[in-house]
Amino acid sequence: MEDILQRYFGYKTFRTGQRELITYAVNHESALGILPTGGGKSICYQVPGLIRGGLTLVISPLISLMKDQVDTLNASGINAAYLNSNLKAAEERNIMTGLAYHRYQFLYVAPERFNQLTFRQMLTQLDIRLIAFDEAHCISKWGHDFRPSYRQVIHYLDLFDCPFLAVTATATIDVKKDIQSLLNIADDHVVETSTRRENLAFKVDPSFQKEKVVREYIQSHPDDSGIIYAGTRKQVDALHEQFSEPNINHTIYHAGLPKSEREENQAKFVNDDCPVMIATNAFGMGIDKSNVRYVIHYNMPQDIESYYQEAGRAGRDGLDSECILMFSEQDIRLQQFFISTSDESIQEKKKEKLQKMVHYTKTTQCLQGTIINYFNPDEHLQLCGKCSNCLKQGSYDMTTEAMKILSCLIRMKEPVNRLVLTKVLRGENDSEVKDHHYDLLSTYGLLKDYETKDISRFIDTLLFNGYIHEQNGKMLCHSSAKDVIFNKTQVMTHYEPISYNEKVIIKTVSEVNEQLFNLLKTVRKQLASELGVPPFTIFSDHTLMLFAKKMPTTKQEMIHIEGVGSYKLKHYCPHFMACINDYLSLAR
């Protein structure tokens, strides 16, 4: 196992859970693996596939993942192919011929392919020794991305005398039990590691000024690759228009675009030609790009599974990355509408999941701990120390701000919602404020120098302490508010504004030579362009950072770098060694 791991993938040791799953597959036993995004799920079926020989059939509902996985395998000297609807007839015939002559070690297919009788008949003629179910949560009716066609594949499993290996990053207890039942996997053959992602910093931002916050964040991270998820196509197009004027280098992805344009935009992002992707959640399902430094959700997703799956696309290379969730009450209404149009048999379950998603946006507990508790209620929780809730340390005296908020609410003389109150405090000049003459109040604009999200936090504190009551979404002052207004009591809160103008500092590898690192990235980009593959399939950012730190100049030194296998040592490393040697010569 270790020999194959080192030779083809460039790693010396297995991550938690990988060895157990590989052992089950090698011993002709089926198993289920629940490992976090970036936890090396593909290794769990690729290593035993190479050990068992013959052909490994990988069933994946994500077409984009197939290409990335096949590119990565071929870049490591492993023969792999995929069959999906994106192939031309001639390309498909060539692959079918290759299968007949046993040229491939891995074949990736979409579950819908099993609907074709000729395909099922062809499979019976092949030497299939392992079947892997990638993104296995899609098999379950209770999964957040249920695919009926994936579930139907189960009916054809009797055609094969080989073990099954199912892997996923997200599975609640209901989903896990459903997968086990469908694939007949025993409890002691389930390998579940912690969903904790140590390198991710989670943040929740209730700002009403979403566009401004996101624009400033992107502009402060010009060299970083990131994904902005929006809830609808319309929202993606709106952000695209808003970000075109300040010349933010970005591209977009949603189902309303022509297929060729989607593929072109995806290639720009994956190949590092364009750092920012603005998309609906249709994008990224299976994208294997390892150097995404941030994921921002412009709208709140419908459930925690979807959120963690999408946010988890950040930092797959193990380097520090950020996951920022923005939300508003309108996001809740949008998701409620989507639920109302879904299958009635699962609407109640979806409503329950939505409520837990809303709770996540409101909680004052550790954000990563809240997610871990959702998937693994029995896991011992530890504070991550880097999420926006964990960073709210120290007490802040907000008595002055409280006086202004309560005085404003009293002068408005009628219950109002949070949005209207915030607009008046910020001194905003829209029709709703003008129609009620709120712009004539003495309290109009009292907090104009504060961000919307900060005012929202102050209001939350007043609600929590009972100085404001909220009924049917409308707020009014409690009688105890006079104690604050007349300065008879002090109001304290945990408050520290989230700064979006500080670049994420990658701490995974210290003493990195930034100049050399950038030169190595250029070499990777040129090599990837020549080979027609995404840059990350050559080497990850993490491996390049190790090159820039240790500066290996010989193959003997290169082979000891994590991520360098025998195939890449022979075919790719000479280009990087030449770059390092040139750099050292100039430095002397």
C-alpha cells in the first residue's frame, strides 16, 4: 500500500481512515467511508484499484469531477478514462475500443449511463474488480443532493462479483444508515473520521451591504483564487454586472449559460487564468481545484450539508483558507419557496434542515463546532479558535450605541422591522424612510459611521438582554429600556468588527521564499498549458511551497517532497529543478 501511495501519489503515509478503507477493499469486503473534503477520499479507491488490478469502475454523479480525476490520474502515469454526455461520438468509440483491449485501469461513469442496456452488457465483458461510489450521499433520499438515477444503479449490482466502496464528505445519521442499507454494508465496515477542517476559518456576516463587502474582500485578495456562490442565476448576473465596472477579474457559471460558455468559464477558473468564479451551486460539484483560498456564500444555502460541501471547496491543499457566509431574512424566504416546490414527501425534513441552517447563522457558539455537532452529535467539541464567533473576545461597552438605538426606536412611535431601523440609524435615504418621514427624526443618521453588520450585532444584544422585544418581525422597546436611555445601567457585548482588508496569511509552511514560489507557479502554468491539463494536477500549491522552502536541486532531494511520486519526478520535476537552479544562480 505504502509503495503505491509513494510511487503514484507522492505521499509517504496515509491519512486517518484511508488505510482501513483500502484494507477492506483489498480483502474483497465492501465499506463506506465518510471523510471530510480534502481528506483524500479518491485515494481510498484508487490505491486498492491499483492493487487488485483489472478495471476499477467509479460511479460519480459529477461530470466535472470525472475530467479532473482522470486528468490527475493520467498526469501520475495511471491509465484512466471517462464516459459521459460531454464526449463526442468518435471519442466515445475510442474509449470503448480501449476498454475492450484492457488499456484502462480506471473508468469513470455517470449513474445515468446504467439506463443503457448496451452499456450494462458491455460491463459484463470487462474485468471489473472494484466498484467505487463517489459522492455517495447522492444515493440517499435524505441526502442534500439526492439523485434518483444514482439510487437506481443499485438494481444492477448483482451483475458484478466484486467489493463496493462508497465515499462521501457529508452524511447525517439518516443518510449513513440509508447508504448502508442500500449497499448492504455492516456497521463495523463504516469508517467515519471527524468532519473538522483545521485549515478553514468560518465567518458569518449578516451585512445588508453584501455587494460592498464582497467587492472589498475580492479587491483585497487580488492574487487569491475564490468562489462566490449566489442563490439564483439572476443574482449571479447582477454581481457579474456590478463587478465588471471596477475591473475585477472574474467569470461566471450557471445553468442559463450555453454549455460551451460554461465549459470555457470553468476552464479559465480551474487553469488559474481567472481567479474569481461567481456561480450558483451548480458550479464546483466535483471541482478538484486544490488552491481555492476562499469561498463566499452571497446567499444562505438550504441546509448545513449543502453549505459544508460548498464551503469545503476552499483549502483542499491544506493551506489556510476562509469560508464566509452572508445571509438575510430574504434568503430564508427564498429557500422556503424552493422547499414548497419540492417533493411533498420530504418537505417537512427539508424545513427542519432549513431551521438548523438558520440557527447556524444566529449561533454564538464556535461555527466549526456547530457543523461538527450537526454531523456527529457524539463527537467531543473543541473551539476552532479562528471562526468569527471564537474571535469575538473581550467586552465592549456599547451603552452609547444602545442609547442611540433605543431613542431612535422610541421616536419612530410604531413597531418596525430591523431593516427599517438600521436604515434610519445609518441615515439612508430611500423611499421607505422618506414616506414615513423618518429622515426628519433627530436620531436619523446617529450611527452613520457604523457598518450595517455592526448595528445588527448591537440590536441582537439589546434583544438578548430584553431591552427590545420582537413580535412578528417587528421591534418595540421594553419598559426597561429607560434605564439604558437615562444611563442607569451599562450594556456590554462581545464585539470585534470582522476585517476584510487583511490578506489571509498562509501559515502551513514557514520560511517560504515568495519570489521563488511565484516563479514556480509560472513554470507550473506553462507546463500545464503545454500538456493541456489544469495546473493543480501537476503539483499543488502546498508542494510548490515546499519546493520554495527547501529548494531541492536534485531528483534525490525532490523525491522526499510531499506530493512528488515516481512518475512526476521523471516527467515534471526537471522543469522545476531548472527554475530553482536558475534562481539560486542569480541569487549568488
